[in-house]
Amino acid sequence: MTNAVQTIPAEQGAPAAIPVASSPPANAVGAPDGWQELRGDPDIQFEEITLVPPDPPEPGWLAEMLGAVLDFLASMLAPVGQALGLSWPVLQWVLLALLAAFVLYLLARTFGPLAQRAKAARRARSEPEWAPDREESLALLEDADRLADEGRFDEATHLLLIRSVGQIARARPDWVEPSSTARELAALPALSEKARGAFATIAERVERSLFALTALDRTDWEAARNAYADFALSRIEGGKA
């Protein structure tokens, strides 16, 4: 089939006619050989397959129980979460303060007085046992007895406390601090149980004399003296209570 050329009558002074080519027929290209046989093969699937999802399994008793628990927790914690969200500008500073306090506690526990006492206790356990000097203890008892013979029982008992603390401080400076009280010294774990009991007896009577303003009598003095004698004969066992 030949292409036809259409002409438009030209007016005077108009441009020449433009030739227009006709389109080829739609069935100019045929199907390839064997296409119909391929489409007719029953072993080959050409139609679209629609996959139907399986029905979800029924939940068991465990899943139902877990679901109920989670729903309950969600209903209970939802107000908490909302409150935390609203108070977060303040809560973040509270958390930072708690973190700083925890860090300070760790530093104090590692390098503070508690750590020093723990180190002293470990060092005391590794050192040989110590007992007060016998001659020094006898000299102290003589001085205290002299005061007691004059009826100065408060001074005699106080002298026993001061000198016994001095004996501990000279023997173990790391056990006695300037701020240590009589009760703290009486509870030193490095002292033996017998020595702690004797020291507590002396300290109790001195506290009663100084703070309760109660004058000590001979019975108090004898109890303190016997306690000091037991203390002087006891061994500071480096933590063996």
C-alpha cells in the first residue's frame, strides 16, 4: 500500500503543502511461532493466583492470661507514665542529684573515714597482738588509787579513762581520732570483747559524772578500777572479738 499525500489548497501567498504519512495497520506484526501452543499447555499457569490468608489460631489460656495481665499493667501504669512525662523537667534534676549523691557515696566509701577504718582493721588483723605495758598500767593504778583514797572518785575514774585512751592511741594511732568519743572507742572492733566491755564500764561512769552531774562513789570507783585491771591484762587482738 502506497503512502498518500494530502494537499491543502494553497492560498495565494501561503506556504507549500506538507505531506502526511499514514500509520501502518495495528496487526502488521504477528504473534511468534508456537505462542498459541504455549498458551494452550495445561501445565503452565497463566491466570493470576489469589492467596487466601489462613484464619488466625484461637488464643490459648496462657495467651489470654498474659493479655489480661498486660492490659491491667497498661491501665495501671498509664497515669504514671503521663505524670512522669509532665514532671520530666523537674524529675531529670532529681535523677541527676541522686546520681551525684551515689557517686559521692562511692568516693566516701572508697577514700573516706569508713575506708580508712576498714584498712586499719585489715592491717590490725595482720599485725601481732598488743597488750598494754604492765609497768605503765601499775603506775596508773597507783596514781588513781591515791586520788580515790582522798575521796576523789570522779577524778580517779576520769584518770583511768584518759590514760587508757592514751595507751590505745600510742599503740595504734590509726584507731583513735581526735573526734573519737568514749562510746566509739568502746565499740572498736579491733579491741577484744573483754577489753571493749571493760572500756565501756569506765566510759559509762565518766559520762555519768561529766554530763549527768552525778558524783561517783566508792562502788563506781571499784567497778571502774576492776574494769581497767581487766583491760590492762587483755590483749588488743586486732579485730578478734
